[in-house]
Amino acid sequence: MKWLPLILYFFIISSAFALECPEGKYYVNEHFRTDYYRTDGTYVSKADVSEYCKNYRNDGPLKIKFWEKIPKGWPFKNEIFKKCTPLEQKNIKNISYSLPKILTYVGKIKILCAKKSDAEDNPATSSPEGKIIVFYDSAFKMDIKRVLAHELAHFLYNSLSDNEKKLYWKTAKWNSKNSKKIPQTDRVIFSAPDGRFNPEEDFANNVEQFLIEPQKMKNDFFEISKYLELLLGTKK
């Protein structure tokens, strides 16, 4: 009991120096993100994420700006960027209208087209932090809705509050019981193989399958499917 005043003192001091977030944003604690590979082979590096204030999904409706120059700081220097054709732009815009509103409530984003990804068999790459999505030529030979839904699901995951993420982790059987609070899972079945390495990729894979193959998702992952129905607002 003699340590209680001291503990309270440090708690008050540390709280006083925490970020004060403005209206429409919420505080995110500093945390460690483990590295992993996506199914498409894209490497996502590990990082110590500093504390920051995050927008609570208040960026407004999707506004697409098509871009053709390599984004500043883009890690894949060998990728060759080009202008998206008028047909490609039209298809991307039209498909965005068919997605649940919560996926497209991300404000202004840049969409780029490039010939080929540095990662083998990768149709698209996204940077939620930079609000960028890159479509490669191979993306337009497959279901663009699947590709766009997956990339926007990364944006959505990054806008979830801590409580919303914890609810997803619980539903999808992830946990953060170790000291660094890196979510782990005991699940053995995933909608895509790379989902086992990271809850964000698992989330994006599940959103993709939920929207494109809803019955399969419901059959294979009933609880996750019910969670996504509520989150995405598709429950009838």
C-alpha cells in the first residue's frame, strides 16, 4: 500500500504529458507493429509507432485524384508509373460507388497506375498513412471490386478505434497477451494464407471475401461474417 501514492503520482504526470486530441480525433498509444508479408508478396516492415491523434472516420466521402508521378518516399523505386487510362479511371470510380459507405468514407485519396509490382503477383499496393492506392496492370485483368475493397479495408482498419480493433481481435480469435501487445492467433483456417501473420491483413482479406463471396465467408467464418455485417452496415 505504501507504493500507491507514488504510482498515482507517476500516472498523473504521464497523463499530463499525453497528447491532447482535438474534436473528431482520438488518442492512440505508442505500440510495436511486427513485420509480415502479404499474400501478394508485399513486405510490410516492423515499426515502433509513436503516439498520435487519429481521425475518427471524419475525413468525408471518397474523393479520388488520379496521379501519375511516383509518390514521394515510395519504397519500390523500380516500379514504373503511368497515367491511368480513361476506362480504368471510370471503372475504379464506378466500383467505388458500389462499396459500403464506411469503406469509402476516407476523404481525398490518390490513385495511381503502374506497370508491375516489385512483388510477384501483386495487383495493388496501398498506403493508408499516405492515402495512396496503386493499381498494377494485372489488377485490371481480375475483379477490380475485389482489389479495391481489399485496399480500402486497410484504410478502414487503420481508422478503427482501439475498442473496435479489440472487438475484431476477439471475434477473429486474435489476442495481445504478450508483453509487447503484438496480436497473435491460434486460428488454423484463414480466408487467405497471409492473414495468419497480422490482424490487419486478416481483416482486409475477410472484408474482401465478405463482399465478393458472402456465402463462402458466412459458411467458413460465421462469427467474423456477423461482425462485418454490423461494421460495414450490410445487415438486412
